[in-house]
Amino acid sequence: MDHALRRSRLLDRLEVDALLVTRLVNVRYLTGFTGSSAQLLLRADDPVFLTDGRYEEQSRHEVPDLRRVIYREKMMDALADEIGGGPRLGFEARGMLYDTFRRLEERLDVELVPLTDAVELLRWVKDADEVRLLERAQAVTDEVFDQVIGKLAEGVTERDVALELEHAMRAAGAERVGFDTIVAFGPSAAEPHHHPTDRPLARGDVVKIDFGCVVDGYHSDMTRTVAFGDPGERMREVYEVVRRAQQAGIDAVRAGVEGAEPDRAARELIADAGFGELAHSLGHGVGLEVHEGPTLRKRSEDVLPAGAAVTVEPGIYLPGEGGVRIEDTVIVGDDGCRPLPTTTKELIVL
């Protein structure tokens, strides 16, 4: 990945003399560093990467194109020495502790300027390398879904299935799971973010599975709902409405539209079918974080750029009965979008 190009693009957007990047996900995006402690002082002349002594060797090969400062004890001393003086230093308003801000304020003779989403907005648009990693993560997710639903049997628990999914993703090449796996049987599927329990699977249950993995830092995120035995006419109707709503949302995703537009398309279809208000937003960006921008929600003014990766995930949840959610991650294009999953969205009855 061309980290130098990313830094150059960010510098072109900045209206400060330098930017102190402290959010690790953004340090990774701009340098390639994967450790748990680092800062980047970004400026046109002499940008510098800082980390502690644990990562001296790792940073040597992960960040070969920047001057590196390895501090052994106090990070603040190293930062102060490198920053020195200057008119305006930007910092990540969402990535710096107040205590760190106060100590910098005391140590430095500079104007500290809070910046919001300076790096995050750059991350909305995925380059070809990033799309390939998203595709690889999705391929693992599709493969594992096929494996695990074939093992569903009467009496297995939600925890059993969640553990099987997580083990299978690692066995298939994922470095880790992307977020807490959701497995919900029957009435539990009415909870959008259900935590797996020891509830056993029974005939007639719907099975809602929301899961994903990480490959080289990039996430997948997919939800499918299947039926274990005949789910009944009511849940079949719910499934069909959600499937149509999801397609309506996908059809509305294209470069240049605001995130509220796809949300509206899915939300209105669900309401018109008599199932009330969508209980959550339609979707979110996916990349180095499983939840990032742009957003697809009711009042979102985020303009979708070509190359963004976003989820489209409507659901209907009926307390005491069950629920259905269908979710794809899609790549935004000028004339529409491209869903990454290959897993069917037709109702599977096991």
C-alpha cells in the first residue's frame, strides 16, 4: 500500500502546520504500523514516526520510509522534543486524552488546533489494495457461513454456533474475528444485538447470524437469517419484506447520494408493508474499523464517494416471535454498487 501517497493527500488538505496523529488505526493507515503504541507527527518537512522500545524492530520493517524515534520512557518528552515550536499544531479531537492535551499545552509554545475526522474522511475511499483485502475477508466469511449452517442441529446452543463460527474463521485464514459474533435463535432474533446464550436450537426457529472477520486489518461484516424447519407464514412474510427492503437500499446506493437516501428507500418499504419503523440505521462504512464512515442513516448528510465500502442491513424484529436481518457490504460505484458476499439471500430452510 502506498502510505506515502496517503500522507501526501492528507497534507494537501490540512490547514495547520503539522498534525499529530494518535489514533492507532489512523497511524496504521498512514504508515503501515500494526503495533499497539505509536504516534505520527505529520508535516511537509521531516515527518516522524514515534513508538516505544517494544516496537523498535517491528517498526524498522513496517515503517521503513519515515524517520523513527524510539522512546524508552516518557512519550511526552519525545513528542515535545520533536514538535518544538511552531504556529499551529493540529491534533485528533477524537483521538487524544484530555490529560495528554493539557500536558502538551503546558510543554509547547504552539497553538493546538482540534481536528475532527481529518484522516477518517480520507479513509472513506478505498484504493484497489484495500478492496482486495475486503474481498479476501468476505471470502472467508462466505466460506465459513456455508460450513457452519450445515452443522446446525436440534439442541446445539447459540454459544456453540458462535464458537464454531469464530474458530472456522481463524482456520480459514482470518487473523481474528471482526466483532462480537451475534447468533440468535427463535424469539432471541428479535433483539438486534443479541448476545449468544445457552438457548438450544429447536425446530421452527429462525437463526440470525451477524459475523465477520479481519484479514490484514480489514473487516468483513455480513448477516444472514435462515430457518431451522418451517418458520411459519408470518416469518416467511417478514423475511420477504426484509429481502426486498435490502434490495431497495442496495439499488439506492451510488456515488454522490447522501447516506439518508438508501436508508429512506429501505425504511419506507418496511413501513409500507406494515412493520413500522426500522429499529436502527441502514448501514455504515467498513474498512480498518468495522464501524466507520460514511453512514447510511435517517438524517445522514454523508455524501457517498465512489470507492467507499458500506453495509446495507435492514431488519424487522418482532418481540416474542423472532426477527430477520440481511446484511451485505457493498462497494460504492458511480452507477450503483457491488455487493461483496456471494452467499444467497433467498430464504434457506434447513
